[in-house]
Amino acid sequence: MKQRRKIPDSDWRDGFLFVGNHLALDFLNTRPIQNGEARELLSDFGALLRWFQAAGLLSTREMANLQLQGESVTARRALEAMRRFREKLRKEVLAWEGGAHVHRSTVEELNQLMAVHPMLSKLEATGNVPFMGPWFEPFLPEDLFAPLAHSAAKLFAEADRNRVRKCGQCVLHFYDTSKKGTRRWCSMQLCGNRLKVAAYAARQRLNANEG
Ligand SMILES: [Zn+2]
């Protein structure tokens, strides 16, 4: 696994949304609502690989190796399993944000996934100071579960749930890392501006009626 690249400050990266501030939430956000309809961004195994690469989790070589398996039954099954995992995670995150305990079945599933597809560590010796980073070996399509299960488990175990929220306007989730902790929208670009424009129009109408 490659170290996460320095990421340009934009909501969309290679056709995917990275507004979550957390890998597990960015993964949830691969099924946004656009123009009133749910849009599946992980439309096939190739799209799944592009998401992993956009997230900085696959090197070009690892991606090429997995692409060769793209037409296989295992690749299709892995994609389906990951989409199912995502929708189960969505329900769990929504309930958890609302104060519910994480279901035992979810804990067990995450533990099982992490046992079969573990996230490893790697010492990187770039520069003067060695750096310890997460790493996994993506030989087979299902190995891609490693960072997904790991980040979902970390979300439940370590994130401040008061700062994990669904956007007030759409289905996207984010981890609020702002200083004040008052972030309400997935992004200014996607929902914030829309809301501001609507509020402005409403004020204008009010003014017109009063005048
Ligand atoms: Zn939104």
C-alpha cells in the first residue's frame, strides 16, 4: 500500500467524493444522492479499484495486478460483498451517530474481516526519520476488505461520535474536524451553497412581500 498522497483540496477526486475526513465515511459516501436519485459510484470492479487508488490505498502496480482479475467471478463477488458491507455499515453508523450501541453482529463481522484480511504495518525509511505506516497486500480482490474493515473498526472505537454526522441536506457523512465542531454540511460546494442560495431567495421573497 502506498502512503496517502498529498491531496488537493477539492470535494471530488477522480470522480469520487472525499469529504468525510475518515476512510470509512468516504467509503459510505460512494453512493451519494444526485438530482434526487441514489448514484452508485462503485458501478463495477474497475470503479472500485479507482476509488481505492483515489483514496491513496493502491499503487499503480497493485492496481494493474488487480485489474487483471477484473473480469473474474471473485472480483464480482468481492464488489458485491463490499457494497453489502457498505450498506450495513451505513445503517450502523446512522444508529451509532444517534447514540445506539454498535450491534454485536457488526462487531463480530468486523473482527472476522480483520482476522482474514489484516491491516499490517510497515516501516518506511524515506528521509532521515523512519516512518511507520499502515500497509496491506492486495493480491486478491477480497484483500481490499483490509482497509475498509480496519477503518470502520477504528471509527467505532476511536472517533468522537458527537462529531460524526450525516449532512443536514443529503446522505453524505463526515467527521467534523473543525475547531468549533459545528460543521453541518458535507461540503460548501455540494450542500452549503445550495442552502445559502435558498435562504437568500427566501429572504428576497420576504422583503418583496413586506415592501
Ligand atoms: Zn450534503
